[in-house]
Amino acid sequence: MRSSAAPASLQSAPASPGDRRPIPLLSAQSLEKFTRAVPEARIEAGRSITMDTQELKYLTYLARVREKVESAWEYPRLARHEGWQGNLYIRFTIRRDGRLGPVTLLRSSGWRVLDDAALAALRDAIPFDQFPQAWEEPDLTVTGNFIYSMGVWHVR
């Protein structure tokens, strides 16, 4: 991802085009609100963690995952030119050895080109780091919010 603005991981998206207040992006509260709005997401919500989890066990690992995904992610030229913005939710699984498992688009941005670019960034970011030896999990399922906003785009 390339942008002349401040690093994407330090920015928040406005709640609406005219609103400049930052909003939490895929926090536990926003995920709960999202899963109430999207019933099929509610079924699996308890089996994944969010990119902004505060669980110490996952902080460093997910920071590296986010860094790899953001470095592979680009705002499509056509979308920038046309002013297309949006945000989408993706649930993806990382295998113990760093391979990418199942990927599900939970909610579209409304623009296929934006959705495809986020999905491509996940594929282009692999392999991820292997899990630490102390982890017993065979895989880790993560829900991420990919936000496209003119001048800034980021993953939460």
C-alpha cells in the first residue's frame, strides 16, 4: 500500500463522509454490532479474533500479519480515479506453518475492484510467519476490516 499521508496504521476512517471523528475499526464492539447486522457472521464470530485484539498472546504476531498485508495492498488506480471508497470485512485462516487457509468475504465494500484488491493482498502477503512454538493452535482465524478512504486505506 502506498500513500503520502501518515502511516495507515495510525489513522482512522471517518464515520461518514462529513464526519471527521475517528471510529474504532473492528474492535470487539464494532464486530458485535456487525454480527448483529449480518446473521451469517454471527454463527462464526466466537471462533475468530479481530486484527485489533488486545490479547497479549497475539499482539506481535498480528502486527506482523497486518504489516505484510498492508505492504502488499494497493488502492486500485481505477477506484482512486473514480473516487470509490468503502470498507469490507474478511475472515481468513492462517495455518500453523504460515500458509493461508480459507478466506471468506463477509461483507463487500460495494465495489468488486476494492474487494478483489483486498483479497489479492492477503494472497500476496503469504507466507505468514510460523506460529510460535508455545502456541498449541493448529490455525488462527482472523476477522479483518479493510477500509478504503480517499488518501488513506488500512486494515484493522
